[in-house]
Amino acid sequence: MKESRSHTTFNSFKNKVHLKSIKIRLLFFTGLLLLLSLLSISYLSYYFASNTVRDGIDEEVKASATVITQTLDTHLQSKLSVVKTLAKMAEGNFGNTEKQLDFIKKAQQQNPELTGIVFSHELSGGNSMNQNGEILDLSTRAYIKELNNGKSIISDPVASKVDNSLSVILGAPILNNQKVAGNFTASVAIADVTKTVSTAEFGKTGYATLLDSAGNVIYHREKERIMKTTVKDFNSPELTEAFNKAIKGEQGTFTYSFSGIDKFGYYARTSNNWVLILSAPLAELDAPVNNMASRMGLITIVIVFIGLVLTYILANRLTRPLVRLKQSIELVEAGDLNHVLIVRGGDEIAQAAVSFNRMTQTIKTILTEVSLSSNQLASSSEQLTAGAEQTSKVTEHIANAIQVVAEGAGRQVDSVTSGAYTAEDMSNKVRLIVDNTKQMSEATGVVTVKAKEGGLAVEHAVSQMGVIQNMVDELAMVIKTLGQRSDEIGNIVEIISGIAQQTNLLSLNASIEAARAGEAGKGFAVVASEIRKLADQTAYSAEQIAALVLSVQADTGHAAATMNTAVEEVESGRQAVNRNGDLFKEIQHGITGLGDLVGHVSGYAEQISEGAERIVTAIQTISEVAETNAGETQNVSASAEEQLASMQEVTSSAAALSNMAEDLRSMVDKFKI
């Protein structure tokens, strides 16, 4: 996002200064390059010079601070040595106040820088005496405790008990029998102590500040601050931090602001835990570097101006042939390809002019060939248009024909589908016929069995009729031989005749029943039942005959006549039963033939059913193929329509190509070849 904004800003600036001319661009970028280069050099020079100056200042201020602190320490230590010597000498006068007083007066005369010499022959310091013989109470002084511990002291500045002036107390213990028994102190005026600090210089206006271990101002250029303000009263956290570091034994540089002026400072500690601060305004210390930066800026402006003048001269020499090349290009732009650019020199611009002449000649040759090709292209496009139109007509005819075929295929699919449904229905009905035929075949088999059973029953009846006839014959002979019982036998014969008549009627009924219905078994069952009943009656009558034999002899004659009639009737019944047996045989043969015929019909029906199923399968296959053909016909129809559309596009493209060829020929005609 930032790159986009900077690029936009640069483009807007370029539009404002109209950087369209190579000369202006060359001047602009050369000046910009010179300016950036010189500014970079100036900045680096300023940076390194500033560091060098700062390093020099650091070394200088460090050396100055070292000299001042060492001078302070030496001065105070020398005074402390004097105090120690005097304390040692005062030990000889311990306990004698007058001698001690004379001694300190002489010591002050010999060491006038020592003021306020005080001695005490007791540890509390409450009865101390000065050189004037005045008793002073120094028991509240903090340094008394250190003196009682046998240590020499250099105190922080305190107000004198005598004249209230600021002094530094130097003290040493007084020994008696190798034990601390008192103390000896002397005052040194603060002005004498800070003489070295007050004369210290740092730069032109820099100065030194001296602070005691509690941060009280011992010396400052502003006299009103001495022992009245502390380091915190300067309201500078940097200064307070520097003081705290110095108390810890560190030393170094720092910057801070005081009275609205930015300052550079150096802090160091003395041996008695005083802090020395050397400071000077930053502007004063940086003045040499700033002056150098001003001179570098002036030099940069001069060099950039000279560079722009030289660049302008060079740009004129470079752009003159470019102007001629531009004019030639404008002629080519106007369509004049006969112009030849005059080449002078052998530099890159001259080589570009040679390449331009070659390019012009090449364009001229190309345009000549393009003119010829455009004519041929126009002719070919017209032929292509005519062929495309003819192809479009043929394609349209094919599409219409395929559409008709597609519609016929659709109808064919519908017909085949309907035929498939019909064939399937026919197959179902053929299956039903096969099932019914199988059932009829099974029923015919049952009828055949029953017909065989009926034939056997008729044969048995014929056999029984023969037996009856024999019995009747025998009975007639018996009647003849038993003429005496002919009457009774006649009655019995009548009964037997009645039975025969009933049997005849039942046989006729059985024949009629067998002829009427196919279920002959039921009729024959009824006949058999009646025959059994008649047999029972015959048995019963036989018993009567046995019982009445004796009583029927009188009727034998009549029975003989009746028996003759019975013989005739029995013969007639036997013949009727024989005819029924023949009829049952014919029925049996007919039913057997019908069963075979039904079996053949059932086989043919099964074959027809299988054929119908194959027909249904074939019709379904034909239906699927017809549907596929219909779908493919639709696809072919769609492809034909797409081809028709493509040919129409080809026709349109050919027309457009013809127009483009005409336009190309018009454009080529604009050039002078």
C-alpha cells in the first residue's frame, strides 16, 4: 500500500514538472543523484565528525574531572595530614588545658588556612575548646562518633559554631596510652576547598558543580544555591540519576535540561563521597560539527549546480540526434516510408538511426507484400463466403431431413413399445391357455380311468347275465322236472322276471347316464348299488322259494310257461348289456384319443408360450434399439443444427474477413511505398 502511494506521488510530481523530455529527465535525475550522493556523504561526514568530537569531548571532560577530583582529594588530604600531625603533637599536652591552648594558637599561626582549631580531652565533645579559649558543645556533630572510633574524618560542609561560616571539618583522634581519649579538629573554609572547582572550565561557558554526599550544593556558579539547594531542586531526573550513579562509584556522561537549555554533563566522585558535575551547553559543544555541516551544505549546492550545468551541455549533445530521429519517426507515422535518416557518428544513437532506416525499409517491403496478400485475401474470403453459404444450405437440408427421421424414429419407438405391451399380454394369455390345457389333460386322464372302470363293470354285468341265463335254463329244467311246484316256481319266476326287468331298466338308465355325462363313475356307482339291492331282494326271494317249494308245485305248469318268457327276456337283456359293453369300449377308445389329443395340444401350447416369450424379448430389444436410435437421431439432428450454426458463423467470419482485408488494403494505401 505504501509503495502504491509513493509511486502515485512520484507520478504526480513527474506530471507537475513535465518530465517528458529526455533532457529534463536527465537533468532531473542527475541532479537528484548528485544531491542524494552529496547529502549521504555530508550526513556520514557529520555523523562520524560528531562522534569524533563527542569522543574528544568525553576524553577531555573525563580528564578535567579526574584532575579536579584528584586536586580536591590532594588538597583535603594534605590538610588532613596537617591535622593528624597536630593531633599527634597534642597528645603530649593531654590533660593540660593551658599547654594545649598555647599549642593550638601556635598551630594556627603556622597554618593560617586552618580556622577554628578545636580540641577536646573527652570523648563526648561536649567541653571542646577553640583557639580563643571558648568552650564549645560539639556532641551533636556526626563526625564525633567516627573520631571516637579512632578514624580521621573529612566532614561535609557545616556552619561554624564561631562565625556561622561554611567550613569543612578535618579531624583526628587524640590518643592517651594508645587509646582514644579525645579529638582534635580544624576547619577549612569552603571557599579554600572549592577554589579548584570554581576555576574549572569546560568549553567556553561550561562550569563545575560540587555536591556533598547528601546532595547539597557545595559549589555552583550561582552563589545563592550554595548549601541552600539540593540536587533534586534542579528538577532534572537525569541530573538526579547521575548523582545517584556517582555516589555508587560510577562515572560517565549524560544529557539533561537546565533553565531551558540542553546540556551535556560528566559526573565523578571524590574519595570523601562528594560528587563533581562538569556541564556545558550541547549547542556550544556541537558548534564545530554544525559549522562543518553548514560548509558541507554550501559545498553540496555548488557541486549540484556545476553538475547540472555539465549535464545540460551533455544532454544537448545527446538529444540533438534524438530529435532528428523523432522527426523521422513522425514522417513514418504520417505514412512516408521513403524518408532516409542521415547517420553521423558511431555511437548508440547512430546505430539506432541505422536500425531505424533498416526498419523503415523492412516495413516498406512488408506493406508491399501485405498489399498483395490483402487482395488475395479479399478474393479468397469472397469464395469462402459463397462456399460457406452453399454448405449452410446443404447442412440446413440435412438437418431438416434428420429432424423428419427423428420424428419417425419417435413414432417407431411408440409403436414398438405398444407392440411390446401387446406381445406381453398375448404371452400371458398363452400361459393361461397352457395352464387350462394341462388341467383339461389331467381331467381327461381321470375320465379315461373311470371309462375303463365302467367297461369292466359292463363286462362283469354281461358275464353275470350269462350266469343268470344258465341259472334260468337250469331253473326251467328244474321246473319241468318239478312240475309239482310249478305254480310256486311260477310266482318266483315272476319275481325274478320283475327283478330282471328292474335290472334291465337300471342298465338302460346306466347307459343313458354314461352317455350324458363325462363323470360316468357316479352313474355306475348308482347302478352297482341298485344291483346289490336287487341281489338282496333275490336272496330274500330265494329263501321264500325255499320255503314255498312245497306249495308251488301246483303252479309249476304255469311257471314253466312263464320261465320260457323269462328265458327270452334274459337273452334280450344279455344282448342289451353286450351292446352297452360295446358302447363303453367305443367311449373308452374315444376318451383315450381325446387324452392324446389334449396332450398334443398342451405341448403345442407350451411351444407357443415359449415362442411368445421370445417374441416379447425380441420386441423389447427392438424397443431399446429404437429408443437408442431415436436418441442418436436427436443427437445427429442437434449436431446438424450446430454445424449449421457453425457454417453461419463461418459465413459471418468470411464476410468479416473480407471487410478486414478491405480495411487492411485501405490502411496500406495510406503509406507511400
